Amino acid sequence: MALEALRHAAAAELQLFVKDQGSDFPAIDWVWRALRTRGKLLGPQGSFCWGLLPPLACQAAGGDPQQALLLSVALECAIAAADALDDVQDQDAADALWRSCGLATATNTATFLLFLSQLAVVRLSDRGLSDEKVVELVRSFAAAGAKACSGQQRDLDQSPSSDVDESQYLSRIAEKSASLARWACRSGAMLGCDALQAVEPLSEFGFNLGMALQIGNDLAALTSDGEDRADLRSGNRTLPIVFALDHASEPDRMELAGFLSTSDLSVLPAKRMDRAREIVVASGALLYTAVMADVYWEHALSCLEYVDRDRAGPLLDLLTRMRSSRRG
């Protein structure tokens, strides 16, 4: 099944599911808004969406990708919920859901989406999946979500003076981002076949894809012209900042550490933020971060060598498009 056709089918499944399960929810309009943001199946065309991963992995493992469309629904609802809650916690996005509907409604909408995600997985039993497999999918979904929450909490626990090294950063994003990507591909592969020799490579593909995407996002956040999500302004110790603090010249390192120790980074003038970026760039951090993202892209690509090339074609196509867009 081609990539475009699969996205259309997954989007249609999501729309039918939400209409069926959420028609009586008083804040349903905000649910639709959360599901139509960038990076979602119902969002702008051309951008990556998590909901494509389960059916693509199912197809790569030898199954019918339409078997995994309910997993697409589950993942889209969970990611939309996580994004809405992340915006409430960080309060750094100008277009955040809570800015339009309020903190209480945004939180309740996200909670509703989380319950919908669980319902979507359970509904697989209505389509002939064994109870044993449904239970395993529900269990592994909950475990991946719990890991993502752990990674998010480590982010929230950071203070401007937090001392974070590269291994801690990688461990944090492995929990926060890669855990759900791994589940998406592993669960899809489980619906496609029972052979571990197909499931495990696709599971590892998802993990490495999640790592590459998060590192790429952190690089983009630092180089973006916009201030709303700038990691320097939030004080978030992402890989470029961690690298700069370790490898910049001593005067630059001390100056950057001084910026980051400011109690309220949001009040720093633009010139000082520009100077902080200059220090990060001069340290070689952007190049190093881009190389690290490439390492994980290559790991993801190598995982597909263990899967039938024809069946994995659409998944490889997605990987190639995403990697090209990140580089462009």
C-alpha cells in the first residue's frame, strides 16, 4: 500500500473513530483542533505523522497494513494529548491549545484523548485479534507511555543551573520520544507476523527513528528564528547546549553558563540571546548535533536490512523523505 493511500486510510479511520466515540464530548471541537495540528494525520499534508508508523511496520513485517489502522488512531490520540499537556507544562508556544480554550479545558481534552487512545487498542478485539495479543498491546502501550512521562518529568525537573551531560540527555530522550516510536513500530509488526526476526528489527527501527527525530527537533529549536520554542530561552539542556558547555572555550563556556543560570531567561534581551547562540555555534555544537542525528538515521536504515525489501519499501520511502526534509 503506497504511502499517500495509507495516510488517507489512517486519517479516515481516525475521523470515524472520534466521531463514534466522541460525539457526546462537550469539548469535541477542541479535540479536533488537537488532532489537526502539524505532524498529525489530520494536519497539514507533507509533514511526518506518527500514525503512519504502525501500519507501515505491519506491512514491512508481511501483514495487511489496514490491520494496524486502529493502532494509528491510538498513537495519534496519545501524541495529541501529550502535545497539549506539554504546552500546558511549558507554556512556551503561542499557538498552544490552552491559550484558546483555557488550562482546565485543555487538560480535560488531553485526558479525554488519552482514554480514546486506550479504547482504540482494545477495539482490535472486535476485529478478530486474540485477547492475548490485545492484552500485550495494551500493556506495552501503557509501559511506553509511562516511560515517556518519566522523560518529560526529567525535563520538568531541570533548573537553569542543572548539570546535564550527554549520556543523561540521550537517556532522557530515549524515554520521552523513542519509547513511543519503538512501540508504534513493534506493535504494528506484531500484527503483521509472529516472527521475532521481523518484529525486533522494526522495533529497533522505531527506537532509532525516535532518537533521530528528537535530536533533529532540538537542533531546529536552537536554530529557529522564533523565540517561542527556543531552548536557550527555556534553559532546556538539549544536546547542542550540553556540547557547548563541554567544548566551548573557557571564557565562552563561563559566559554561556552565566546566561543559563539567570533565574528568568524569558527576560533576557534579544542581544544577549543572540550572543548565547553565537557561543553555541562557535563551539561546533550544531555540526556535532547534526552528526549525532545522522548516526541514528543510519541505525534506523540499517534495521530495515533485516526486513523484506519490497514490503519495507513504503517505510523506507517515509524515512528517506523525512531525512531529506530535515537536511533541507
